[in-house]
Amino acid sequence: MTYRNPFPTVDIIIELNDQPHRPIILIERVNPPYGWALPGGFVDYGESVETAAVREAKEEVSLEVELIEQFCVYSDPSRDTRQHTLSVVFIATALGIPQAADDAKNVSIFHLWDLPKILCFDHHKILEDYQRYRHYGIRPRLG
């Protein structure tokens, strides 16, 4: 019998605390699927999700982040058209100017009221949930 499991990933909502209104960082992906996304990626074997989140932030936006909290886990089998993934999403803070690297073609700073209309994966859902949490303290509903 062969078992198939989802691939673990992390996504990081990085708030820039040294800028007014704590904008967040999004990357424009260099690899398919193309478009804007939260920084993140696959968890390496033997690596904790926390370590993966810090590593992915450094690799993609060239910033050291401080993880503030684990926000939510997103695991809809259709969230990534390439394969079944589940993502542990973190809220983090950083200081400085992000620079695109690794899987990021470009990086940009966005205010929550001016996000790109089209985001990769299920990142529109993650950011809708994050906005509700940040403004009203309401966590995402499970299921």
C-alpha cells in the first residue's frame, strides 16, 4: 500500500513595523503559478515550521523576521493546483526595505486597503481572514 500525504508549507504575513499603518510584503513569483503571493515555501525534511518561515522570509525578501504568532492552517486540497499542500501561516514583523531574492521576481509593500486584485493560491482568503483578525480580533472559522 502506498500512502500519499499533503506537502507542508509555510506562508508569512510580514508586517513592516517601521512604516505607517504596518503595511505587509508580497512577492511576485518567478515560477508558476505566476502572480502576487505571500512569502513562503516548502518545509524541508527535519525542519520545524517556525524555522522554515524564518528561512523563507530571508530567502525571498532578504529580511530577518520575528515570528509573532501562528495565525492559521490552510489545507483545502485545491489551494495549490500543482499538488496537495497545507500551509501553516504565521504573522511576523520586520524592519527595513525588502529586496526580492530566490523565488521572488519582485517584492512590494502593500497597505491592506490596496492589495493586488489577483493573488496566487488561496492567499486572497488568507489575507481576508488576516484583515478581519487585525481590525476586529476575529480569528478564521475552521472548516
